[in-house]
Amino acid sequence: MTEIQVGLFSVGLILLLIYSGLYIPVALGLVSFIGVWILRGDIEVPISLLSLAAADTIAEPTFAVVPLFALMGLLISEAGVGRDIYNVSNYIFRRLKGGLGIATVMANAIFASITGSSIASASVFTKVSIPEMKRFGYTPRFTVGVVAGSSVLGMLIPPSVMLILYAIITEQSVGHMFIAGVIPGVLLAMAFGIAILSMATFLPKTVMSNAPGETGDNEPVLNGMQILRMVFPVFLLVGIVLGGIYTGWFTATEAGAAGAVGALIVAFVKKRLSPKGLWKVLIETGHITASILLLLIAASMYSRMLGIAGLPTTFSEWIQYQNLGFAGIMIIYVILLILMGTILDTVSIILIIVPLFLPILEPLDIHLVWFGIVTVIGAEIGLLTPPLGVSCFVIHSSLNDPEIKLSDVFIGAFPFALIMLLVLLLVIIFPSLSLMFI
């Protein structure tokens, strides 16, 4: 078996193991270990490679951003800030058709600016907005679709853990990645809002059931001081984290630490964080950090194994030989992103596919910051597509409602996946949408 054949076989074997239910880092690490052993014929080489992958990958202080931003998001979630944002958004959009759906999108977009996690957004707004939307007569399929679709904004609107990981992998500026994600994130949120308004106007039966309609005047009136008190923690944390990074006062790691401290203060001031709740947040932060870092180690070893097999170079030469040009390469890339999204989470996609395409992109002089935004949006679509669809699974498991099946969540999220694809095409066609302020 040639080196290229070993590399190709490893890719197929990894997909087979993942489909069979094996934990993704274990599948990546196991296949990489065996692949290097076969390629070099000495078990000492993969053992050495494993230790190097672990040391080189997570020993950098930069990776401290992962637990810090995870901690900040979980603290804010535990403090009930997501519910406050939703209440304010609901009040603002209460008179529009599909107003609660638009309020969910807006609340998710704001919540994303302080959490950076789609999973956190999906978990919070499943509990906050779905019961309210059902109470006011929205169809179950629409309610879960809105929450699933808008939850992916957490991966794009800064600060985003995915943008941080991409910046580390490709050695780009975290600050530049954050700036590049702002306009596409806002554009995607606006597109979701317009789609909901259009659906409520032209396809009302897909949005509303025969139950009572919009909230109208039945909702309590909020005065300016109440609104300010409810949204102030968000503005405070956004100012600390993004303001600190953009002005150069903080590095990304320092901003994460400052944001986590700020979130802890907000939680204590609101008196919504019990000792038991704090312990739960710390444990969950540990789980998130461990899973991401283990995946990074496994993916680092996998990319090194592919390099030993020569697969990235061969793939690059094959693409160039096909004479596909920029458009052809991007079509292949987007298709691969979406296909991989049906079985892998976003972190895995970025760690597996980006190293394969970087050698191809270098001769084309493509801006890697723009390419990162394209990658994250494309991978996010996978959060809404079966069979994996992480956001859909989180929503279904958080609901624990026998009336709403997993298929309902996927069907409800489908229009939002199409909208994401349209926004992705816009970002590809007009790179200035992401590079305007860089």
C-alpha cells in the first residue's frame, strides 16, 4: 500500500468509525496512530508524534481562551441574562407579524456577542422562548426551527470560540477574525428576521396555528429604565471583551479573563448564582474545555499523519491539474463543508478540512481571514442538517417534549439553513463584507 493510499484509506476509515458512533477524537487519534505506524514501520514514531501533538497543540497560552470564553458564556447563561434579553426583544418586536420569532433572533444575536457558543444559545432559548412562542399560538415546528436557526449566530458573531480556534490554527489575528465576523453575523441575523416576517405574512399557516395570536397589548409595558437595567450587563461585557481587544488593551486571552470576571460579577449582582450553580458552571466549563482540547490534539496528530502520507500536497496538485480556478475550488470546498457538517461538529470540520485546503489557497493569494469566515458559516450549516445537526439535537434533548420529534426540529430549521447558504454565497462573492474594516 502506497503512502497516498494509506492517507485516503485513513479518511474513509475515520468517516466509517464516526458513523458507527465512535467518539470523534478517539477515531481521529486511533486512525492517525495506526496510519503513522504503517507509514514508518516503527511503533516508536506514532508514540513520539502523539506526545509532540499534545505538547505543541495545547501548551500555548493562547489556548487559555477556550475555557475563559466558555466560563463567561456559562456564567451569563446561569445569571439569566438570556431571559432578560429575550424579554426586551419581545417587547420591541411585539407588534410585528412573527414578532416573537424576530425577538428570538435578535435575542440570540445579542446573546451570541457575550457567549460565542451556539450550543449555549440553543440550550438557553429552548427553555426561554419556545414555551412563550407556543403559548401565543406559534406552530411547534416553527418555534424549534427559529431557535435552531438563530442559535448558530453564536459561532459567527464575536467573540466566537470557532473564530478563535481558526485564528490559532492558521496563525491569524484573533482581533481581525472578530472584526471580520461582525458584518456577516449582523447580515445573517437580518436575513433571518426578514425571512420570519415574510413567512408570517405570506405563509401564515407555517408560522401560526389556530391558537391565540400575537402578544399585542397583553404583555407588560417596559419603561426605559427597566430596559436599560436588563441590557446593561450585555453592553458592559461586550465593551470589556471586544472593546479591550479592538483598542489593544487586552490580548484575546486577557479579554477572556476580564470577560469571565465581569460575568461572575454580573451573576453575583443579579443574585442568580448559587454555590451549587457556580459549581455546575465550573464542571461544565471543564467538560467543554477537555472535549475541545482533546479534539485539537487528535486533529493535530491527524493533520501530521496526512502530511507524512503526502495527501495535502497530492490533493493540491490534483486540484491545480484540474484547472478549476477560484470558483471551482470554492464550490468543492463549500460542498465538502456541508457534507462534513452532516456527520461532524464545527470544530472537527475546521481541524480536518482547513489543513487540506491551505496548500491549495497559498498560490491563489486568498485572504485567510475571509476564508475563515467562509469556513465557519459553511460549517455552521451542518449544525442544522441531519444526521448530526448538533444544535437540533441540543434543542430536542433540552425540550423533553414528546409532541415535538427530532424530525420536526430538522424540518423547522431547514429554511434557516437555506438562508445561511445564501449569506455564505454573498460573503464568497463579496469578500469586502468580511474584510471591510481590516
